[in-house]
Amino acid sequence: MGKLLSKITEIFPGNTEYMGVALVMIGVAVFVTLVLNFVARKLKFVKYLPGIVLIFVGLFSIFSVIDNLFDPVSLNNIFIFITCVAAGLVSILFALIIGIVSN
């Protein structure tokens, strides 16, 4: 695992903090999805809520700077969009896997 992580950081030398934030967000999204699945076992749709919320946050972030998309000031919003949509998709796919495995 350590060699894999060091190879990945060699590929992207200046962006390790962005990768760390993205991995933490994805991990938190998966954890929240898992916890919500155990807490609300009877309500099937609850496990999809973290992913849907993250995707909407990402879409709101990109639509708020759609006029100034190539302005350097809007790079933070583009990063929020990419990170939230990626974490949301992973969370939704994880919820789908939980639903398939539990049946």
C-alpha cells in the first residue's frame, strides 16, 4: 500500500493536498452512507441521500460560476464541483452495492 501511494504522489507531485481532500471526502461519504443504511434499515431511499446531496452541492457550485468558468478565481468552485460529484457518485454506487448485497 505504501509503494502504491508513493507512486501516485510521484505522478501528481504538486497536487497531493487536493488528492487528500478528495479521498477524505469520498471516505466520509461512504461512511455516512453505511451508517445511514444501518440506522434506517426499513427506509430504503435514505442510503441514497448523501450521494444526492453531494451531487447537488457540486452542481450548485459549478452553476454559481458558470459565467466566469475560466477565471482563476473560480478554481475553488471547480474543485468543489469535481470533488462533490465524485464523492456523490461513489456514495450512490456504494448504496446500490449495499442494496444488492442485502437482498
